[in-house]
Amino acid sequence: MNLSPLPLAVFVVDATGAVTSWNRACEKLAGYGAAEIRGRGLDSLIAFDDAGASPTVADRADVDSMGELICADGRRVPVRVTVAPQSLDPDQPGNFTVIVVPRAGAAPSRYALIQDLPVNDIIEGLPCVFYVVDASRRLLLWNQSLEAALQMSSEELPTVDVTEFFEERDRAAIVQKIVDAFEQGSSAHEAELLGRHGKRTSYLFNCARTSLGSLPVVFGTGLDITARKVTEEDLRVRERAMYSSVNAIVITCCDNNDNLIEYVNPAFEQITGYSLADCKGKNPRFMRAEGCDEGERRRIREALARKESVRAVLRNRRKNGEIFWNDLRIDPVTGLDGETIHFVGVINDVTEAKHYERRLQHLAHHDGLTGLANRTLLQERLKSALDAAIAHRTPGALAFLDLDNFKHINDTFGHEAGDVVLREIAARLRAGMREEDTVARLGGDEFVLVIAEQPDPGQLASLIERIRQSVSAPIAVGGREILPGTSIGVALFPQDGKTVDHVMRAADAAMYHAKTLGRNNAQFYSEELNRVVHQHLLLEASLARAIRDRELVLGYQPKVDLRTGRVVGAEALVRWQHPVEGTISPDVFIPVAEQTGLIVPLGEWVIDEACATLRTLGALGLPDFVIAVNLSARQLRQRRFVNGLAETLARHGVAPHRLELEVTESQLMDHPAEALDALEQLKLLGVRLSIDDFGTGYSSLSHLQKFPVDCIKIDRSFLGADMQDGDAVITRTIIALGHNLKLQVVAEGVETHEQLTFLRDHDCDQMQGWYFSPALAQDGLQDMLRRDERLDV
């Protein structure tokens, strides 16, 4: 060690003042050799200023004394003397340590005066650099750590201004810190020491003012903070990385088992719309999309409770309300005691990736040209429908469609035109099917329909025929019309097959059978069903002809006022007089008309015929007679129905109040808002409105009060033969309800005297049924009215 330039000499003397040991600084300062000093008295080496008082060595302990050191060459050096009542040698009790420090201006330029003191070991053992600097910024004392940092020898250091140990840009600040220490007593600063050979070391310097004798100095330490600087730089880089990250980062603090947001980076605001001010102190779950991904959120809560890392993909809601997908990774952060104090969450917005994934999934399961389901999705949907059909005993159907002349279309009009045809047919198929059904393209010109829950053969046959007609309709391509025909094969499941493969083979076989029969037709795999389908299609075709050729006729069932017994109206009932089959019941052909849409022209014909009869009856002097006509849901939904009805009434010269339109509860309750609007328009026209089959539907009193109807009709199912028990209770209730709502109540299907008596006893307004009269032709009705035939009262 070289605690160099302080001229600090140390003697050890016994109780009598005789020198027993010394350091080399003594020899250099006084000029004596070892033999000359040993045993000499302290008074012979130092001439104390207070020598006349003759104090002993013990008297001088713990006080500073002034005097002159008597050197071997006769020089006298002014010194300050400190005596300590202890020896450097613990085995020699009673000895005293004498420290001799030259006073200002008296010291030689360089002395190593304290090399033998324990403080030497202490200073050299410090985990830092140690230095003493005078006012001229020259080193007076230092340790080897400083030499190592500066890569300089002990001989070089005293000659250099300490500011040269630093970068030029830092030197002014270093000078100021030294001045601050001299003027204010202390200073501290961070700076980087430059070694002669390029070594750079960061230190935290702490300086304090003191004096050596009368020489003011600054001493201090420099703690190597290179590692801390590296850590700080690393933290700055990481902080900047978090700040600049494209992923949202959120840091929460564990607070009483809650996790409250402390920090979010700019990407968090960009992704979520929430700034730090918006969400600080809140639990991140405030962004959750309610009802979404509950399983993932439960996993997160359980992991946080266990203080474990977790990753989840879930949906949250942005500040603007938009839902986005995020890939969330949460990791715990522990404190020095090992306890979790924070959680760091990284949010990666994967909304686009999710959409892309869905697009890929769509492409993997859908035809690229038409967007329809492909073979893979078809088989999945068919298996699901087949399993449901077996489990719930609700049969379905599979239809194979093959275009009859698609090769000719491609060869004649080109492949682009062929693609247009395929896309148009796909659109027509989608439009003709229910949402729960599946439309697929197997490739080329082959399409497949999965029709779930279709137990009615007649409805199925009607659907297949509508599909065939829709596909066969002309398609305009480049100013030219293309007529695509199709052959359709249909298989039922599970009747025709209990596996996907079996059902598809059955439908395919039926389709090829359709082609062999001349194409552009539909065939069912089952022979029995083929027969039913054939009859259904014949009936449909015959019904269209019957409307056109006026094979339909109206019968009129009289309505009787139960108080007077007088006939006050009639219900128009349509009948089909088939030229071959004879009379066909409406129970047979009305469902076909509903399924095929023929109910609309049929309904128009019925209204027109009823209005013609009303005109005739009016001419006979019956201006208040009312005819009721059943109205279908399709008619009610037509936008121009009211206008067309007004035109029909005007054409026949019939007052609107003489026509009554009957609608069923189920028609009204399927779409109550639309039904209410339609009924209000009819009411404005002036016609009477009646609810047919009342009690068989599911209408609520709140809706019934809103509908602008004049009458309710008790369904025949509530008129038991003897009107006992439940039927009687329900009928009485309906009558009371109608009257309380200021409505007329009509009972239909009255066939016995007991029923009639019950209705009169409970004040029912009108009745109709075979007890009084079956439906009559127009002539029969006119004759009954002319004779004023009445019900006995």
C-alpha cells in the first residue's frame, strides 16, 4: 500500500517516555536510524512548547500538544503531537502511541508516515477507492483501488490534476463538486473514471471537508457502481421496450387478493382505447365481454389465486364497445421475501388472426366458387342430422341435385358463363332452404341438400318440387338466357340409411334413377314414398288447374243469432269439385295450397266470389247480411292485400262492414307486431275482423286487447257432446272473456241440442253448425233467407 504523501510519524513509548518502536516515516521525518532512536526519551526528540510545566507522557494523553521535532541534522520541524493511552501492540499494556504531524509549511514533499498503522489495512481493504485532495485538486493520499481504476502508478498520481481522470465534458461538474465539498462541507456525484489504457469505471463519489493540521483537504470514497449502471441501463432498455412494444402490457399490484392496475403502456391504450388514467386502480376484468369465454376466465382466476403463470385466449371489450380477441399471458413478480407482489400481463391483439382463422376454416369447409358447404362440412352436418333423427325420431331427407346439361352450357357459353350459372343456382338453393338446413356443392355440377326434421312427406315433396322449378328457371348471362335443368334424388334418414355413407348412396341412386326417367325430375329412393310424392305433385298440379278452370265452388254455412233465431250471416267454405275424383275436402287441398303458395290466388278467388254473393243478397233486400271468409297468413303478409281488397269491394259495390275476415290465433301470434299493423289497416278499410278457432292457440290477453277485432269464434273442439266437465268450463270462460272485451262470441260446430242449450244458457251471441244447417250453395242460402228460416227459440 502507498498512503503516500502525508508526513505522519508514529512512535510507541513506555510509561517513562522511552521509545520502544516507530515507523519508517519517523526515520524519514527525523533523519535518525533505528539504533539512534531506540531507548531515547520522548523529550529528547520533541521540544514541547509547554516543557516548563514538566507533564508526563500520561498527562499528555488525549490532548494535542504543540512543539518541534528535533531532527538528526539539527533541524527543528514544527509539529502537532497526539498521545493515545494505548499501544499498537496489545501485548504491551501501559504503552502510549505518539502521532507526530508536521504543521503547515513544515512538511517535506513526500513521506509515507502511516505505513505501519492498522488504518493502512483498513483503507486498503475498503471496497471502494479512497482519496484525499487538496484545494489545488492534487492527490495527497489514495489507495491501490484508485491506482487500479486509473491504470497509473503511485509516482504518477500526485502530479496530475484530478479533473484529468474524467471525460472533458464532465470536468466542470467535477470541479464544482470539489468546490461544494470545500465550501459546504460535503458533496456527492456520479462520474466515470478514465484509465490511462482505456478502462472506464462508473463510481458514486462522496466527499467531505476536513483538515490535516491547518491544511484544508477533501477526502472521500468512490463506490464502483458499474454493475448498478448496467442494471439501470438494462432497466431503461426494458422500460423503453415495454413503452415501445406493439403488445399491450399491463402491470397490476396484488392488493388484498385483488389485482389493481398500476401501469399500462401506450400499446395498451392503442389496442383497448383506455389510457392509464382511465384504468389505474381498476381490476382488468372491467374490460371483459360479458357472457364470453367463461371457462378461460375461470382458469385465469384460479391461476392468479395460486400465484402461477397462465395463458389464455379470450374476448374483451374496447372502450368504444367493440369486442376484440386477445392472447393474454400473465406472470407473477415476487419481492425480496419471495411473496408475489405484482402480475405482468402481456396482451396480443389476435382479432385479425381469429378472423383469418375463421376464414381459413370457412375455406376448409366451403366451396370456393359458390360459398356453399363442401364435402367435408356436408358429411359433418349430415352425420349430426342423422344422429338427431335417430335420437329424437324426427326423420330428415338428403337430396342430390345434378344439372342435366351443364357440360353443354360450358361447351356452348364458356366456363365463365358456367361459373355464373353455378353461383346463381347456389343462391337459389340457399334462398329456398331454411336456415337450419345445409346446402353443399360436391364439385362440378353436383349439389346436395340436407333437410333436417322433415316428417311430412307432402311438405317434403312440395319443397323438392319448388327447388326443381327454381333451379330450372332461366338464368341471364351476357344478355342471353340459359335454361339449366336438374335431376334430383332424395333419400330419407334414418329410413333409407342409418349411416352417412348409406344415406348418400341412397340419394345418389335415386338421382341417377331420375336421370334415367328423362331428366329434369325428382325421384325418391323409397317406392312407397315415390307413390305418395307422385300423388302430391299431381294434386299440386291439379289444384293450379282447378283455380284456373274454376273447378272450385263456395258453400255458405249460416250463422244464427241465438237470441232471435234469425240467420244473420254465413261463413264461406271452399270445396273442390274434381272432374275425376269428385268432391275433394279442403283438409286435403288447403295444406297443399299453403305449401305451394297457391293459397294466394285461391284466397283472391274466394273473396271475389263472396263479394259477388253479397252483392246479390243486397239486391234481394238484405243489406246487413255478413259473409265471413278465412284469411291465410300469406294473404295477411301481402303488402298490397288491403288495396286489392278495397278494389274488389268497390268493384262489386259491397259495403266493407258486410265482409268479415277470419284469422286464426296462430297467424296472429307468429308475428304479433306485423299482424297488428295489418289488422289496423283492414280495420281502417271498414271490414269486420274475427279470431277463428279461439282457445287453440297461445295468444295472451295483452295481445288480444290490442288486436282490433269484432268477434271471437269458439273452436268446435271445446263443444263436447253433452257439454260437461272441462269443455263446459273452457266454453263458459271464453264467452265471459269475449263479452268483457266487448266482442261478439260465435260457437262453431254446434251439432246437438245440449250444446245449443248450453250456449243459450251462457249468453253466447251466435252459432253455426250442422244442428241448424250444413254449408249451402248460393241458391240454397238465398232460398233460406227468402223464407226467413229461423232457429227455434
